[in-house]
Amino acid sequence: MLALVLLPAFAQENGVSNDTTIYSFKPHWYLQGQFGYQYTIGEAAAFALSSPNAQIGFGYNFTPVWGLRFNVNGWQSKDA
């Protein structure tokens, strides 16, 4: 038990590392696709209102905080 407690202590590096990573944000476009399954709650038999669902979206990130995204979804949505 004591060996397991002390094990993380051996993973430490000796000395100070001078390596630093600098990240810079670059505005960019992206494309996104999703697939799933949906169930609509209604007054029908079990699984009569279940159907596959697909979504496609695209967007643009202006800053690390602000972006704009447009999504469209649906495939075989069912209703009672």
C-alpha cells in the first residue's frame, strides 16, 4: 500500500524546465456532422415514433470566446 502511495512522487521531474509552449488563436471555419436516434413522446405504440436523426453544421470562430454556428437537422422525424 505504501508503494502505491509513493509511486506518483517518482514521476516528478528534477529541476526547472525552460520549455514553454505559446498558443496563439487563429480564426477558422469548421464543419460538423452528427448522427443519432430520437424518440418522440406521444400517444402511439412503443417505438412507433422512433426514428434516426442526422445533423450537419458549419461555423466560424472569430475569437477564442466568440463564434457563429449554423445547424440543420432531421431525417425521418415521425409524429402521431
